[in-house]
Amino acid sequence: MSSTGEYINKARARLIYGLVTVILVMLVLTGVNYWLVAYKTHESERKWCAIIVALDDAYRATPPKTDIGKNLAQQFVDLRQEFGCEKYHGGGGK
């Protein structure tokens, strides 16, 4: 009887260790995934900011005369603020 009991206890221990291992691996993979998504999002925002800042600066250097141009210029100002481009390129809204 004791050998059967020992076998069951060892099987339970292996099951528990296996489950703990699976949970730990899942937590590590989730952490890595979270970090990778955050890094790629930051990198993408930085690239978009370069374009937005360049266009916004161009409109600031030569202010548009038409309503469409003024609307577009304001949209670049809004995008620059929404993306937080000041942290990458400095500057801000009008």
C-alpha cells in the first residue's frame, strides 16, 4: 500500500511542478510580449512624430492662406500634441 501511496504522491508532485512551470513560462512570455509591444509602439510613434513635426514645422515657417491649408496645419498641430511629439522633437502647439 505504501508503494501505491508514494507513487500517487510523486505523480501529484510532478503534476504540481508541471503546472507551476507552465504558469511561470506563460508569465514570462506575457511579460516579454508586453515589453515588445510597448517598444514597437514607442518606435512607431517616434517615426510618425518625425513626419508630423516636419510637416508642422513647414506649415509654421510658411503659414497657409487658404481655409483648407489652415485646417490641415491645425490638424498637424493637434496630431503633434496627441502623439506627444514634444518628447521626441521638442516644440509644441501654436
